[in-house]
Amino acid sequence: MKEELSEFYNIFTGTKKDIESFMAMLDPVINNAKDDHERLYYHHIYEEEEQRLSRLAELIPLIETFQAGKGGDFAPSNNTFNRLLQELNLEKFGLHNFVEHLDLALFQFKDAERQAKLSEMRGSNHTSYQFVKEKLAGINERFDTGYTDPHAHHDEHGDHLNQYAHNHSQVHVQAAVSLPAKPAGPKRSFTVGSLISK
Amino acid sequence: MKEELSEFYNIFTGTKKDIESFMAMLDPVINNAKDDHERLYYHHIYEEEEQRLSRLAELIPLIETFQAGKGGDFAPSNNTFNRLLQELNLEKFGLHNFVEHLDLALFQFKDAERQAKLSEMRGSNHTSYQFVKEKLAGINERFDTGYTDPHAHHDEHGDHLNQYAHNHSQVHVQAAVSLPAKPAGPKRSFTVGSLISK
């Protein structure tokens, strides 16, 4: 678990920086929106990422607490550990949704500068999503929580996030193929709040 | 708290039905999308609501547990109570984001049947969002948690969700004006995970 914590720490501090870059990219787009529909569209994505940022501001120090050996046991009898797993599960979806926000932006911001920045963030956050998904599936198996991943049915025909990668730049496609050559993860994972009730 | 629980129960069972109606509305739109961009756009919203549905499948029974007097004390020393507050706070944002998903759909599905259904759901979920936001702000004051609402700065010039109400149908505007005549809620609220660490 110590090793995984260190990787989770890097992933969530990394994606936090990427949210900030993405929000800075959306800001002028919101201000210069041509109508209410366009403004709502970008403002909505901006707010969802802002909500994620505020959750990461809780999760990152919690990971640090465990890294410092101050979080208690890695056991379902420890409520702080349950909270860690619950938040990690939520941020797995946060990463998934962020990758889709970046994909949507790649369809819209066609200049070279933004395409390059978005593609780079898309690649690394997709890799992060796959990592977190796999690790959480493993942790779930270990504790035999028996909960259903609400996304599992989307994965049955492969990870649909990959299908959009083909439409974007080369950087992007490279990121997609550099993923570990594993089939889509197990069909079960934590559901928010599922652990604390144990 | 007993009264509020009963209202929370009605709100979350009601919004659960609305998510299901909305997902059923999106389903044929995804299947008949004219290109990858359009498909990703609607599929993304569909998945975010699906994630919310799976969280509500945890929250609703938890509310019922407290209604049945089996959740323990309404006190920060009770981890199950903290979990309840943490999930309610998350679903406050879930309601907020849902209202915006409905607003985005109102800009796009222009036939009378869908406009009527979307407007009706928009009205009731906006009212629910305002209620949950106000009640959680009150609970927050009571326990003096001292956490910052990441949306508070959007509320400083009034609730921005209201501004879009003007653009849609009459049903919609009526829903917006029938809200309690109160200024935007306090600037502080729970942050996910903020309470369990107490």
C-alpha cells in the first residue's frame, strides 16, 4: 500500500496542476462566449473541475497523512482508511470525467497551442485513470467488498475512452497505446460510501 | 433534523426518478448522434448522471437508516452521521450539476414534449438544490465546521443558476420565482470529507 500511496500522491498532485491549467484555458472562453448556451456549456465544465479541485484539497493531505504513518492501519476497521478509499473511488470518476472534458475541448479548441497542451494532459490523465482504476479494483478484491462499479458495463466492449483517442493528435494516440497491455479491469469496485458502513 | 431527513428523503428519491427519465431521453440521442463529438457530449452527461445514480443508491438507504432511528446520534463524534453529511454535501453539487445538464438540454431539445418534461424537472430540481444548500449551510453553522464552499464566489452576485431560467419556457420561470425569497445562502458549507476528520 505504501508504494501505491506514493503513486496516488503523484497522480493527484499532477492532475491538480492540470485542472488549474484547464480552468485558466476555459476562463477567457467563458468571458468571450458568443451566447448564453456557449457560456453555460463552458462554465458548467469549469465548475465541475472546480468542485474536483476542492475535493483534491482534502484528498492530497489525507494521502500525506498515511504516507507519514499517521493515518492508522490499512484495515476496514479504521474509519480514516475507509474515508481514504471512499475519496479515491470518487476521484477515479473525477479523472474519468476530466479525460472526457479534455476530449470535448480537443474537438473545439483547434489551434496548435491548445491542441498540444490538451493532448499532453489527456495522455497523462488517461494513464492516471487506468492506474487508479486498476489499483482500486485490486484493493477491492483484497477486502472483498462486493460492490458494483457503475461503469463496468461500459467497459465490457473495451474502455470507451480509447475510442476517442483515435480522433485527436498523434501525442494523444501515443499516450493511449503506451498503456499497460491489460484487459479492462475487474467488474467490481468501491462505490462511494460503501466501505464506511462495513 | 428529523424533519429535514424526511425532506431530504423526498428530494433524493424524486431526483433519482428524474435522472432515470433524463437518461432515457439521452439514450436515443446518443444512439443517433451525427458524429463522435455529439456522441461523446451526450454520453459524457449520461455517465455523470449514472455515477450520481449509483451514489444515490447508497445515500437513500442511509437516510432511511437515520429515519428509522438506527444511525446513531446527530453528532460529529458519530462517524455514520459524518458520512451522511459528507454524502449530502456531495449530492448538493450533484443537484446543481443536474440542473445545468437540464439547462443545456433545454438549449438543444426544442420539441414541445421534451421542453415540457425538461422544464418541469428543471424547476423541481432547482428548488431541491436551493433547499439542500440552505439546510446544509444551517447544519454547517450549527457545528461550526469552518469549511469553504467552493461555489460561494459564484453566488456573490446572486445565484447564477437563475440567470438561465429566463431563457426557457414559462413553467421554468415560474419555478424560479416560486423559490423562497431569501438571498443567496451563507458562504460556507461542508467540503467532502471535511467532517469525518474531526
